[in-house]
Amino acid sequence: MKIRLTDAARQQLTGFTVPENRVLRIDADMKGGCGISVHLSVEAGEPRRHDTTLDCGGGIVFHIDRFTERYLDEGAEIDWTKENGFTIGSSFDSGCTV
């Protein structure tokens, strides 16, 4: 699987301190009733047994579980802005390919 980090996301993640016994994760959260949407987020969470790890270099390693992997598009990009925090999509300028 490939993901990309924009320069802004890489800068934020380089300074991000992950608490002890936690890992940096890309996580999917389903919301809705009749119409379901999936929200992807970057967070510090517990490691899960069947996680896939993606090493972006510079100490940035994401853990992704099987459920999330189904909803994360190949070549997805992670961006960061002050207004929105981390955003996962497919239309940002990229600074890292895994």
C-alpha cells in the first residue's frame, strides 16, 4: 500500500509525541444510519494484533488495521492545516511516498 504525506503533514508528524504504549494510526470510523460514511483520521492509539505498518521514514510509522485498509485508497495523501488538522484524501501535493 502507498500513502503520501504533504510537507505540512510531515512537519507536524515529525514533532508529534506518541504516548507510551501507543502507536501512530490511520483509523476508520463509520457513521450514519441509512447512509453510511467512513471518516479516516490520524491518531495515537493502541497497536492491534493484525496491523499493517507503513514506514514513511524520519521515524514516522503508521499502523493500519484490516478494516481501515479496506477504506483507505491506494495512493491516499495525508495533509495538515491549522484549520482542519490532518486530512486524508487524494488531491494534495505530496512530499512522501511509501
